Amino acid sequence: MRKNHGLLFVSLNQLANYGGFMPPSDYQMIPCHQCGINNRIPSEKLSRPLVKCGRCGASLSDFATKFQSAVDYKLRCGHCKTRNRIPTDKLHHNPKCGKCGHLIDTTDILSGRPVVVTNTNFPKKVLASPLPVLMYAWAPWCSSCQSVSPIIDQFAAESIGKVRVAKLNLDHNPSLANQFNILSVPFLFFFDKGNLKESMPGTMNKHDIMLKMAQYL
């Protein structure tokens, strides 16, 4: 990074190194078979059924599906923590860890929505997660959470296949609140390889969350 005339600049190469959260890696160029123009499509829209050309309106779904099937996802084995490269078209065919042979849980990897974490599913959804986890602790009575929750939801939609976003309702899960000594909300927890790496108040903006999570990708 460098400073110039009082402004902070980040090179495109540096942005790409932040784990694909920012352009240009958030977009893919998909050609139209009808008019030939290249369409700049956000990666999260490639899985949608109706992807159309911006010029002629022709369907790009076939091209998008072929492109998406060639994308690899980096998923950790919940048993031995080894990171495996799994192609998109293999995600839902019971992929196994290349080192230990255990099945890799790919449930909700591409949902784009936060996972609700409870006392019961916390070991599976967080500690054995195939992706780094951002766990967001909140409570229904928390006024600040009302403004933070949409940021967390947007982050989940923009980090499909890279980060698992989890929401923890403290009122419904007091044992987890006690386990992590959560005294105030909103609060953020960063997990990787089944271990808690960092925790901090949940008033961070989306950009800062992206930078914080990038080191675990």
C-alpha cells in the first residue's frame, strides 16, 4: 500500500490477494453465443438459472454452467484439516479428503446465506467447517445488531465458497455464550481449522471484515 495526496491506494494485485472478495476476481467474462459480446457476470450470479446477455438478452446459462463447473473450491477436511481442491461439479457427489479419505461436508457451501449456529450443531458447522468461519453473535433485544445484521448477510452473499458465515443467537444458546464469555453484542469470532483465531466487537464495516478474513483463505 502507498499514500498519495492523502488518499490510500491498493493495487489490483493486492486486491486479488485478498481472497477474491474484490474485483476483478468477483466477476467472470461469459461470451454470448448469439451476438458474440463478452458479458461481465458477478461470480455469485453464475449459479442462477436465468443469466442473460446484456446486449441481446440471450440466455448465458449454458456457458455459465460450464464455467462454474471448472471452478475449484478449497475445502478443509473436518477430520484431518487438510485442504482439498474440489471442483464445483463434484461438490454434491460426496467428495472425500485426498489424505484421510473422510467425507467432506459440502452442505450449504454455495447457499450465500448465514448458517444458524446452535449449541447442538456448533461442533459440526464451526469447528469441523470446510471453510473459515465468521461467527456473528447477536441478540433480538440488541439495537446495534439491527444495523450490523444486514452487513453480515451481504458479506455471506459475497463470500460464497470462501467463508462460512454463522449467526449465533445468544438468547437461544446460553451455553455457547458462557463458553466464549460473550458479555456484549454484536460480537464477531473468526475460526479456521477448527480453532478460534480472533474475536472482536461486531461494529466492523464489511471492508474490514473482508481484510480480516482474507488471511485465513
